[in-house]
Amino acid sequence: MKKVSSLKYYKVKCPVCGTPNEFKGIKPKAYVETGRDTDFCPLARDWQDSKHRIKNPLLFLMATCKRCFFTHELNKDLIEWKNHPEFRSPAFVTLKRKHLEEFKQKNGIIKRMSKSLRPCKDPFSTAVIKFLLGIYDESLKPAPSYYNLGRYYLRVGWIFREERKKEESAWIKENLTHQSLGETLKSIQVQHADYLKKMKKLKEEVQFEFESETKSIKDRSDFLIDHIIKELNTLKGSLDQLQHIHQDYQNKPLANMGNDLFRFEDFLFALKMQWHEIPINEKEALELSLANYKKSLTQGLKENQKIRISYLIGELSRRIGDLNSAKEYLDLAINVGQDFIQKNEDDPLKTALAQRILEMAYQQKEVISRGRERVL
Ligand SMILES: [Zn+2]
């Protein structure tokens, strides 16, 4: 496969099975985000090289071993894992043992999930599965990082959202084309009916006008008008057939819309029977994200992280329709944020992000109070 310039290749031996891998990652500074949703989901990206823009960079956030499917975030810790204490800790030894035990199971969750890894053919499903494999491995640790689990589930939610938007816009685009085609066809049919009416009127006028004329003029005119009317009726049959084809085609995308997404949801649902922590849609991914973020608040986060996470729990609760929890955590973000800003008032650089999140928390509380909450 041709190497594109937005990607960087990292040669890493799998810390679990020792297999040499070449992981693809997005080059640092390959793009800048130019817009974010209220849960920080990137809305637009400005690529340094537009020819090598990548549809969804989230596909490359996790690295999966090609042999044992051990999955970890593709970061400095993984690339230099031999020098990192995490990979020599007893916790990692436990993870490694549990991972290999599960991997050896013929119908184990790792083998079943890995069947969906087809990055070129199906980047959407592959991106979701890579995160789920990473979540699975993180959960095998005796003390998993709930902060990371929250981050990974949130990104799964974003991938679902992006795919749904893509399906919706493709459907709208296709429907608009059908609409315009239908309108053109209708206007031709109206013009045709009008033309036929005018020809019939012409026939009456000719008969009246040529009544006193010689028979040959009248007969020739009648013959020609009858011929045109006959041709117009044939034309009507063809126009009707065209109309039927158009109607059949118009019904098709409705039936096909989201089929791939539904099939993937079915696959995830089947996996969920084996491992309950699998989300099958955006809403479930956000629910799992906020449940893990809530647990992460007790894991000794830094103060500025706590502001961000409290805000996110509030915003994700709002999105799934749990408005009481949304208000509670948006208030928590505001309180922790105000304290942090007061304590660091001499350092505007340090407080800038907290200030921004505080504004967002007020904004989202306003959205709730106006009853404009978005429920998935
Ligand atoms: Zn491996």
C-alpha cells in the first residue's frame, strides 16, 4: 500500500506476544481542529496537506497487534514500552496473562471482535472495534484507568455519530436528486397533457374552418392531426413507464438506508451477550463513557482535569436525557472551576482553559433551562 504523508509508521514489538508490528499513526501537526462540538468532538479539521487528508483520524488512535490483537493507545508509552515502568509492573503481567488466556479461546471475545478488523474495506467498524479491544485490555488491569476508559468510550460515541451523520447526509443528497428528477418529469407530463389538449382543440378548429373547403385539404389535415395525436398517446405511455421506474427507484434508498450500520449493530449486540460492556450505538457509548468518567473522579485527577471531566459528565448526561445528573455535574464543573481560577488568578495562561469550560457549563445549563435539551 502506498504510504501517504499524513501518516507516520512506528515499528513496535508487541509487549504481550513479542510480534513485530508496524503501527500507522497520524503525523504530529498533520492537521488542526477548526471546530468542536459541546462534548469536544472535533467538527472540522484543517489538514496541512489537503491531498492527504484522512477521513477519520480516530481510526489510528489505537494500535492493535496483528497476531494477538493486544490493543493500546498509540502513544509514547507504547512506542517506548521497553523503558516504561507500566509494562514491567505486576498489573501488566496480570493483563498479559488474562489477554493470552482469552485470545486462546476459540470463540473468545478477542477472536470474535478481531474478525471485524478491515481498515480499508470498513474503516467505521474497524475504528469502533479497535477502541473496544483497547477498552477490553484496559479493563483486564487490576486497577484500570477509568479516565482512559471514559475517553475511549466517548470516542466510540463520536465514531457512531459521524457515521450516522454521513448516512443521513447521503440519504438527503440522494433524496434531493430524486425530488428534482420527479419535478422535471412532472412538468414534462403537464406540458404533454397541455399539448394533447391543444391538438384536440386544433382538430375541432380545422374541421370547422375547412368545412366548406375541398375534401382533400380537410382529409390531409385530419390525417396529420390524427397522426400527431396518436404519436402523443404513444409518448404518454413512455412517460408513464418512466414515472414507474422513478417511483421504484425512489423507494429503494429508503429501504437500504443504514443497512450497513444496522448489520454492525446486530454484530455488536451478539458480542454484548458475551461481554456486557459493549455499546451498540452512540447513546450506549456515551452512557458507558460517563459511567467511567464518574468513577475517574475518585482516582486522584488533577484539578484542571476534574473541571473538564465534571463538565463532560454533565454534558453527556444532558445528551442522553438525564437532566438531573446534567445539572449536578455542570454545577460541580462551575464550582471546581471558580475555585481553580481564584487560586490561580495571577496566571491567565493556566486559567484560560478553565475559563472556557466554565463558560460552556453556563451555556449548557442555559440550554437545559430553555428546554432545548438534545436527547438521543
Ligand atoms: Zn501481540
